[in-house]
Amino acid sequence: MGIARHLLWFLMWALALTTQVYGVRDRNITLLESAVAKGAVCLDGTPPAYIYSKGYGEGANNWIVYIQGGGWCISWEDCHNRSMSHLGSSTRMMAVYTYYPPEMDGMLDDNATYNPRLYFLIFTCSSSLPISCDESSFMSNIDQEINFKGKVIYFRGVRIYDAMMEELFLNKGIADAQNVILTGLANLLPTSCTTRMNPTLYVSCKPSNIIYFRATFIHTLKSLDNSSSIGYFVHSCYAHGHVFDEKTWTSSSLARHNVLANKGIGQAIGDWYFNHSSFQEIDMQNDLPRNCDVILSQTAFNQLCMDVLQHA
């Protein structure tokens, strides 16, 4: 009987490692009600939300915090519309995610087939995913309440981020973490940008601006201490959400894939994190974004670029 029980447990364990099952980790959404008193609210004034999964075993004191991206609303009308959808309201978000929970792909995938470098870390570590509902990449911090078409809209992304980090430190145990990976799709800007808001003004995608930003970024990166503990993977692919997308995270050396030094971003980060090798690579051959998509044709990619330039 004892042998049979152990065999059953072994089969269940093997099945968990070889079968992709969404929901293996806890993906319940928690509303951070305490954030409202601090002015940390979604576009429509509802409390922000996050997903938390407690780690266990060897991974209990390792953390991954993934800051979800949501894109910027680019006009008052757009911000107004998003405040009445799951993109800018936790009330509507809860209604949608009850039936369509957020997928955890790419770097956050706990399946060995799709995430061979980091799956064990993901499977055992503590993780948190602050959900975007400010539509400004957690960067806005406007005291003023904006009234548009009779509806109040809030831009409080910075406060949401601060409230989330406080929650993790005070109540979830990240202060005792041995290792923390902070990743995601959001950005950081100086307060001179985040304390004012005009959604009709956004970063231009003109080639001259892209080249200047890229050159400045690379110069700053190269001025850092050249320690083997510092790793970077700087590519020029026209893509979004690289670490959260199965296609770009597990890319190989096939034509047009996102590869540097014969490694995809998932392999490079995995090797760097586990100290298998230092990885510091920059694509210096392309100043402008290039097509790394094996699905999108070059013709379609060129048209996409032209559409962007026409609206820049």
C-alpha cells in the first residue's frame, strides 16, 4: 500500500512537470483597498489590484515581481473610454478576469517545455503581478481630478506602484527575500514628466528620436561598472512584451528571431541568473527597429512602420 501511494505521488509530480496547466499557481486577484486612502486608484477611482502567489521549498525566499504593462491612453476620449473598461477599473477587471484570468506566459510560465531555464524558479518562488489600471505604465502622479464628459478620471500610477511595493514589504515578506527579479512592461520617468498630464502628448516615434534615445541608452549602459554580475540583452526588435510572450521568450536562432550571440532572451537571462555565464550583448548593427517576427511578413512590417511614422 505504501509503495502504491508513493508511486501515485510520483506520477502526479511528473504530470505536473510535463503538462501545461494554467492555474497551477494561485492566480487569484486581490484588491488593495488600503491604497484608496493614499490616493492610489485606477482611472475610475476604484482600488488597484494584484496577483500574489506564495513560494515554497527552495524558492520560498526568491521573488519575481512583474509590473504589468497596459499601454498609454493617448487622448482624453481614450482615457475616458478605458476608465469604463477592465483596463482602467478594477471593478470591471474583476468581472472580466473571473472568466478570463490573466495568462502567465514567457518568463512567468511554470511549464518546463516553454520555460526550460527558469520554470523551477517560477514553480517554487513567491511572485506578484501588480495589474495595470492607470493606463500610464505606473508613471502618472497627478493630484488634480480630471472631469471629462461628466466622469472623474484619476492619473495615479506612481502612487499605485508605491502602495503595491509597501504591501509586498509590510505584508507579504519580500523584505526577507534572498533574490528578487523586478521585471515587466512599465517604465520610469522623472517627476517633471509624471506630475503633469496631457494624453495628447506622447513620445514621438520619428527615426531621429529613436536613434537618439537608443544611443543615449547604450552610452549610459556602457558607463556602468563592467561587473560580471551585471547582465544585459539589448536588441533592436520592433516588439512589445518580450519576457511575457512565449514566442519571443523561447526564441531560437531561426531567421528573424530575437537572438544575440546565438542565445534567445530566455536562455540568456536563465544563464545569467543561475551564474552559468555572464551575458552582456548589444545589437550594434541596427539603429532602427527591425522585424524579428517570424509571423509578420516584411511587407506588413514596413506598412506598420509607415503607419507609425505618419502619426508621429
